[in-house]
Amino acid sequence: MTPFLRTALPILFLSLMLQGCGDYREISDLAIVDMVGVDMDADGNYLAYFQVANPNGIASTKGGGSRSPIFTYEFKGKSWAEFTSKATQTVPRELFLSHFQAYIVSKRLAAKGLGDLLNFLESDPSRRMATAVFITKDSVRDIMNTYVPLETNIGKNLRNIQQLQVDFTGKEVGESKINTLLENFESSRLTFVSNIMLSSEKPITTTKRYESIDGNRGNFTYTGVSIIKKGQFLGELKAKQVAPLYFMLGKSKTLYQHIQLSSDEFADLQMLSKPKMKRRFILIDGEPTLQLTIKPKIKLLNIHQNKRLDSQTLRRLEKMFDEEMTDQVTEVLNLAKKEKWDLLGIEERISHTTGRGWTELKKNPDSWMRTKVTLDIKSSIVKTGVLVTTYEGG
Amino acid sequence: MLPFVLSLFITIVLFVYFVNKQRPKKELILYSVMSLLGIVQFLLLIIDKPIQLPAIMAELIDRLM
Amino acid sequence: MENATLSQRQFLSIVIFTTISTAFYLLPGVLIADAKQYAWLVPIWTGFAGVGISLLWLYLASQYPKVDLFQISHQVLGRVAGKIVSIFLIYQMILICSWVINNLNDFMTITLLTHTTDWVFGACFLMIAVYSTIKGIEALARTTEFFVPLLILMIFLFFSIAVNVWDWSHFTPVSEIDWEGVFPKSSFMIAFPFMDAFTFIMIFPYVKEKPGLVYLKGSLIGALFLSAVTFLIIGTLGVSRASHIAYPLYTLSQELELSPFLEHIEGGISIFWLIFVFIKLMFTFYCAVTGIAQTFNIQHRGLISVPLAIVILGFSQSMHQNIIENIEWMKKYILQQESLVSVVIPALLIVVHFISRRRRT
């Protein structure tokens, strides 16, 4: 090998790698998107909102200044792909979408169907699909244009609210994500997407918000879930109906239940972990039956009772908890039956069965509605609070 | 589940260790019987039907009294 | 048998700590709920009764000096019957260990670490208990001795801070003694903690001199200490509050105030309780392991201690569903249950002992 080749070949080889620089990204040239909102107006135009983080503003809010930590851009267009090019006409930086925290969808868009939006999102390799998604009845513009206390980036605020529902109330199980919507898109399974609304009538659009002590105003509130089937909005459940829903699905990590023992005696119970769950799907006299056995372990948070707590009371509490949960679950199931929501995924269960007797049921897409659901809840109190008997007086 | 897996693992590792050390057969049998008792209890805990020593004692005392 | 000697002081501290142990946190609330202002009398009378009952074992130990619990039963009853008795004793020890862990789990998950999986506490404690058992009784005794000054200092400190909120009016109105509450209702305390004392016979042969006397001294000090703690709780928290909460001592330590910047010291105080619990667990576990080793003629303690720890951890998970049932069970059955090893078995041994001695002479 000549000396010339000995130097030239490595240089040539290394220069191949330089091609990778074509994909480099200068951070100060990026508009880092923190939250995305999508909507559709009455004329069928898509509206997209991008909330872009302002690094200087974030730094200044920490130092007590009042520059805005985020800016919201609004675009209108006929197709989703259009927005990226539209954005270049207004935003002086390249939109960087891979790290956003939350996706807000308006109820009217969900009602029209999310199919093309989901397809568009999935085709972009840089987007993370495991992103929290929310549906709102309020105007998306208001949601995107409000400051919230405590968190400077609103997407994080929403995600935290969702996570707190998972950890403390059992009204959410962390499945309200774009990838869940995609997974269930072609099956009959239902997806439950968190609903949020603005807790005040008007959004607070200036950083003056940080100077006010009132924490409640201009915040977000979790209000329940929307039921989505094949990307289509079916209906919604209120927050208090969501806990029994996730309970019967065996997904909730925790749950609170108030028990009225008598007119002036009551107790509060909390489920401690995911309950043990048994599902049997069988044919009884040709009719499909789903037998659910749920065994939650619960903690006695507090009790107001006029005598010392004993195991008989605990037995009674367990029984009342079982009955109360059965009532709540039955109520949700009755509502679902009326509205024709297949909350327990029975249609899919039927399609997965094999054997004689099922073939007839498989042919009829509405056969899931004939399914009888039986519930057997057996709770046990395994923990009590520090207070064993309540104080009497006054 | 975790305690079951852990105890099974520890038991097996130690069993191999004691076999390599050439402990007498009688000791190994005792070791296996005791470990089995513990592991079975963990297994029963998983399916929610554990052996409850106090409940057994209470039953016995109730019968005797 | 190990080759070891314990000084009187080491033995005394083991006896005191083991007696106080779980009872220290668990019982005051229960006692106060039953016996009101006079709850502090309960540890004293039950202490005397419990120690009185353990004289049966002490008598046997004095007749068979320099041998331990299991060897006594072997020597008195012979091989087969001796083994059967040994199995009862081992069973009782396993039960005590499971109990200790169960109480520990309950306490930790109710008060300090409410979201931690409960078997973890037991597993951690048992791991050290296995280690100390393999190391032998001397290591165990030295550990106990090491904690003595620390605990005395802390208890002294705790008492002196707690006295700040003392209120004699908690003892008034001086009502009639509730005989029902002081005696029959609280009689379970004879069994727990005082009847657990049969385990001490295990280490009698190692103690340099007069183990029986030291044991009596230790048990009575333990009883007085429990009485003092109950007295303190009545005087500071009051009967009404103490009978409403599960762990009055914990609540008391939560509310102590050394100065405005040093408060909320329940974490620290609980650690001392954990030391007490640990010593009882370690000691009873050691006894169970040695018992099995002797009954089945095994030289190596490590071989037994690991599977035994697994068994105990497993059983401790299913002792009681919750603390309320634990206390109810204790009130109802524990006296009868512990009588088997503390009254029936030693009485049987003594009878057989007399018969066989008469035959020989």
C-alpha cells in the first residue's frame, strides 16, 4: 500500500460517516413542543395547537421573572400533514415533536372519528406513541391558552393529574394513551380516554397567573372517561362511575369506598392493591355467562362507630363493601347495556372461544348483549388505621 | 409471587451447596422437607389458601374446652 | 452443644429485652382499654403470675443443671417421648417467631411505611437472625449487651421528655377498680409475654452462675418496665385517647416536643422498639434452630436456619388477617395455648421425674 493510499483510505472511510451530520439538530434551532391540541371546526377544517417551551422563560420563572415559559401557536388546515409546513410560516424554529407530554383532543373531533389522525401520527417515526391523551368538552383553544400554578409546562401538569388518579383514586389506570387507541383500533375492544375540563370559566392567559394565590382558578379537573371504539367516540362515564368500571375490569390499583353502617355510623375503606381476579366465560343452557370473582384486599381508613372495633364489625364491613361494589358495578353495567357499550370486552371473548355451541353466537355480532354477567366480590380487611375506636362526644 | 420465587431460588442454591459439601443424606432430607414446607406455604399464599396456625390452634382449643 | 459462656449481665439483658419486646408497643393500648386507670397494675400481677408459672421449668432446670430444654425432656422421658415433646416446643417457638414478625409487619405498615409490601420487613429481620444464629449464642449475647447502654439512654431520654406533658388529672376521677378489666380480661398477659420464658431454659447451661435467679430478676424488671410504660401512657395521653388508638406509644412519641425544631421523633423511638423486637426474634429463632438440631442430631446450624426462616416467613404472612383479629385471638386463646408448653409439659416432666427417681431409689 502506498503512503498515499494509507492516508486517503481512512479519510474516505471517515467521510462516509460525515453523512450522519445531515440529521444533526441544533437545540437552539428547535421549537420544543410540550403539548399538542387538535380540534375540528364546523366547516371540517382541522385546528392544531402547539404549545412550545421557551427555555429563557422557564429560567426566568424560576428566578421570579415574568416572561412566558410557553407559547401556544394555532394553525388551521385541511389535512394533518399540512401543519408542519404551515408552522414554518409563523414559528421561527423547527417544530420538534418527539418529546411532547400530552395530547388534547376535542370532543367534537373524537365524535367525527380519530382514524386519520391516528394513522398520521403512527406514520411519523419520531413521535412517541405512549403519550397521554385527553378529551375535552371545553374549547381546545382555552385549554391550550391557560397557565396553571405549580407546573410551568402544562403537559406535565396533566400527566401528573392522570398519574395521581392511578395511584390514589383508581379512576384511571394509565391506559389513556395514543398507543392504546391504536392497539384497539381494529378490534371491538373499548378504549377509555381521560376527560378533562377547565375549572374556571375563562382561561388565564398571562403570567400574572403566577402572582395570584388562588390555586383553583384556571386549572384542569379530571371529570371521567370517554369511551372510544375503533377511534369513534361512543359516550362518556362520569368520574364516580369510572372507579367501579376499572374495578370490575380488575385493573384499578386502589379505590375508595364510603360505607354507611347505620344512620350515624360510617366507615371509609380503601383497596390496597390490584385485586385478585378470576374470569370464567361459559355457556349455561346455551346462553353465554361471564362469571367474575374479585377478591380485593382492603384497608379500613377510618370508622365512626359507637363501640370498640371488633372482628364482627370488620366482617360486616367486608360484606357491606362487597354489596356496595356489586351495586355500583351493576349500575354501570346496566347503563352500558342500555347504551350498548361492551365494557367488559365480551364481543372479543366470544370471538376467541372455540367449541360447539359458540359457533352460532360467533355469527351474530350482537350476541354479546345476551351475555349474563355474574359478580362475586369477596373482600377482606387486612389493615386498619391507627385509630381503633372513634371518640365520642359533643 | 416474589417471596415464592426468592425462597425457591435460595433453597435450590443452598441445596446444591450442601450436596457439594457432602453433607450426610439425613441432613439433606431434613433440609428438603423443611424447605418444602415453607415453599408450599408460599404457594398456598399465592392462591389465597394459606395454612393459618392460629386458626388451627383456636379450632383445637375450642374442641378441647 | 456450643462451647460458650454468658455473663450474668448478658443473660439479664437478654431476659429483659425479650420480655419487653413486642408487648412494649402492642399491649398498653389493649390494657388501658380494658382496665382504664388501673391498667398499670396488670403487668405487675401478670408478671408475678407468669414468673410463678415458669417456676415449674426452673425447678426442672435446677434438677438437671448444665443441660438445656430439649436435653431435659430427652433425659426425663427417653428418646421417643422426648422427641415428641421437643416437637411441641419447637412448634411453639416457630409460632412465637411468626407472631413477632406478624406484629412487626402490622406495626410498620400501619404507622411508618404504609406502602411497603409487608413481608419485606420480616425477610430483612430474618436474614440477620439467620446470620446471628449461625454465629452462635455468644454473638447474640454480645449484640444484646451492645445495645444496653444505648437503649437505657434513649428510654431515659424518652421518659424525661414525656414527663413534660404529664397530667395527674388523667388518673382522676378515682373510680372503683374495674376488677373485671384488671383481672380476668387482662389475664392473657400472663401468657404473652411472660410464658414465652420457657425459651430461656435453652441458654441456662451457658450462663456462668445462678441462671434461675438472674432470670427471675430479669422477668420482674421487664414486668415493672411494662407497668411503668403503661403508667406513663395513662399519665401523658390519658385513658380516653390511649384506648382509642392502636399504638399509643407511637402516638405519644409523635407528639413529644423537645424543642420546636426537634419534634416528630417517632421514627427514632420506633427504632428502639425494633431493636427489642429484633432481639426477641433472634433469640427465639436461635432456640428453635438449636432445638431442631438437637432433636434430629444435626451438627451444622446453617443447614436448618435458612429453611426454618422461610417457613417462619411463610407462616407469619397468614397469622391473622388484621391487627383487630390478632388482639381478639390473643385475648381469647393465648393463655390456653401457651399453657401447653409452660404448664402441661413441665408438670408432666416433673411427675415423670419423681416417679423415675422413686423407682431408682
